[in-house]
Amino acid sequence: MSTNIKAGNIIQPYFVIGGKHRKEKIKSFPGQYRFSVDTLIDDIGTLKALGINKVLLFGIPDSKDKYGSAAYEKDNVVSLAVKRIKQRFPGVTVFSDICLCAYTDHGHCGVLKSARTQDTRDKTQESFIDNKATLEALAKMAVAHAEAGADYVAPSAMAKGQVRAIRKALDKNGYRETKIMGYSAKFASNFYWPFRNAAGSSPKFGDRSSYQLDYASAEAALREIQDDIEEGADIVMVKPALAYLDIIYRAKQKFGFPLAAYNVSGEYALLKNGLKDAGNKEKKGVLLEILAAINRAGADYIITYHAKEIAKWLTTKI
Ligand code: PBG
């Protein structure tokens, strides 16, 4: 059997931190690390040698505040990483995540309505996010990454109108060429725990159900995808992937638009742990079958932490 997935359609996510010579293990996230820019460059060198040339960057700042201001400050960790990657490997396509959750001290994806005035502990679920202030912050972050040389900015805060606001800010600042990958259908999923350990981004109160999608509803997901296309996205995304193959399929059938699927951290950890005692042949078989399913459902791009381990198999027949 063979697979239609090509190494060129695979995107490896990376967590970037400040400092030097750092490569930190992450709790419940086997085989993934937080890299400082220098060790990140080495790792991308390895990835590239395996034939994968697309990366998605998440920044983890040294300090967090209620506005998430480290996300767009000068020399923020992602901008530094993008610059170095583009100098060293101009052919690598860089996607940068645009969201505040790793930068805010409360762990939510946007600025809170109360952020200017009071503490935030007893907010109710209804619209505690200040959408306007969040859009302004996301736009600043996107412009900073575009200035550093990012090919795609990837808004994942699920703030209303985020793609339109970012497109407008990019154009206004002279970054018409910078593209947008919208995390269009992002579900309030239980599969994000290793990522939240990596980024220290668990919400300190409440959850994300007021801005991420209800996993029982397909219609809302399709509407979000349509909105992102209308707002100017170049690629739309469904996230997670494995429990959402129906959404991937429907999105592709309905819109015929470039589509990415995010095979998220919890999906990765389950497989990685489950395959610990399997032989190489079994591992290879299972991972390729799973990625083929995501591709068959309709994803053009697959964002996956399995990137390195599957790369060497993608060009050969099983
Ligand atoms: C939030 C964000 C999340 C992921 C990427 N960006 C999850 C969340 O905390 O809502 C998860 C990705 C993964 O689990 O691999 N902006």
C-alpha cells in the first residue's frame, strides 16, 4: 500500500523560548521539546534533511501579564526565531501562531473585559473576552511576525473577526504578501493537555467554551470556516483532526478551499504512548494509516508532531 501524503504537506509545530542552548522536555508530551532559537535552528536542520520544510511556531515568553503584551513586543521570541529561520533556511515556510493564551497570566486566548480594572477570578462564561482589545493585540502580533518574515500568520484565538482584522492590519503595514491560515473550526476539545503543559497556557479560571466550538455541533464549524474564507483566509483549518474527520470531509466538499488539519498534542500523546511497545513495522503502519485517513477526508496540509518520525517513510512504499 502507498499513501498520497507528501512530506511537503506536513507541518511540524515548535515551541520557542528565550535564552540559549535550551532544549527542555515537556510533561506528558513525549519526544517534543521547548527550544531556544539556537537549538531550534539545529532541529529544523534535521527536519529539513528529512524532507520536511514547513514549521508552525508557538512562542513561550519569559513573563506573562494580563494583556499578553510579550506577544507583540519588540524582539518577541517568535519574531527572533522567524528571522533566524529565514536567514538560515530561506526555503522553509514559516507559519506563526497568533493567539494570546501563552502570553496572558490568566491563560485565556484574548484580553479580558476586566483586564484594565479589576481581578478576574469570578468571571462568568458569558463573553468575558474584550473582542475589540483582543483583535488589536492579535493584529499587532501578526504585523510583528510578518515584519520578521513569517510566510503565514495563523490566528487561533477564536476572536470574532480575527482574520479580517489581521488582513487589514497586514495590508495597511505593507505586508500584502503575508498569508493567513485561519484556525477556523477550532473545537473546545479535551485533546489539548500536552500542549497546555508545553505553553503553560491552561486557563486559570473557567474554560474556553465561550469562544471555542462545541464538539457536538458540525454546523457551527462549517459557518466558522465560511466566515474565515469570506474574511480573507488563504488556508482554513479543522482542529483536532482524528475525532473530526467528518468535519474535514464536509469542509472540503462544501468549500473546495485549501484545508489544513491539526493532529493535536493529545492525539499524538495517545498514539505515542500506545505504540511504545510496538515494533517498527507496526508503528509505521499505524501512523501512516492515520495520516492517510486525515488526508483522505480532505486535508491538504497536516500539522503533526509525528512529522519527523514519519518523514522517512513518506517517499517509500509500505
Ligand atoms: C490555543 C491553542 C491550543 C492549541 C494550539 N493553540 C489549544 C488550547 O489551549 O485551546 C493546541 C494544539 C495541540 O494540542 O497540539 N491558542
